[in-house]
Amino acid sequence: MTATPRIALPGLMIGAVSALFAGGLALIGGMPASWAAVTAVALGLPLAALGAGCSALREHGVLRGGAFAPVALYWVIAFPVARLVQDVGTRLVLDERFDWPPHPLAFLAYQALISVGFAIGFVWVHERLLTSARRADTARRFHRGE
């Protein structure tokens, strides 16, 4: 695997898992399967893209690894954007109308508050994935004698 996909992989995986949770919660909440699928895709795609971006920024030192505040600031902006895309996209697909959520500023402020929890989970999972990937790379290089 080249460096670019390996860098983006943790963020992509976190976005995909988030999509599965969103779709699963929609099903548990009694929504039809089609609604759950739209929910999963509409949230999963932006979270995967933004997660890959966050992973790349961390790998290149823009967002320091081991520090929570820079990642939290990233997600305070990125998570509300992802949720806005999900909300508008879901309305567009299921209701065939382009519309903002009711009280858009309150919606974005609430999503920014929730983003801190998402950032905590992102940092935790990201650190676990990268740590194990780096250990595997080191072991592979050791066995090849590099």
C-alpha cells in the first residue's frame, strides 16, 4: 500500500463506521431500510472525506499527533458541515426538495457541541490504528533487514 492511502485509511474507516452506526440507529428507531441507507450514505461520505483530510493533516504535522485541541478544533468545523450535508442531502433524496434544517444556526451550534465527542473518538481510534500500522511496518522492515 502506498503512503497516501495508508495515511487516509484511518479517517476513511472512521467515516465508514460512523455511517454504519447512523444507518443502524435509523433502523432501530423504526425508519424504513431505504431511509437508513440514505442516512448512512449522506453522513458516511462527508465524514469519510473529512476524516481522511484530518488523518492527512495529522500525518503531515499540521494537526499534532497526541494533542487533542487541534483535532477538536478541526471537528468543531468539519462535523457540523458533515451533518448539514447529511440533513440537506436526506431531504433532497427522500422529499425531493432542497431545504435547510429548521433554525440552521441552532442546528450548527448543537452539532459543534457534539463534535467534541466525535473528536475524542476520532483521536482514540486514529491513535490505535496508526500505532498498530506503524508497528507492523517496523516489524516488516526489521524482518527484511532494512
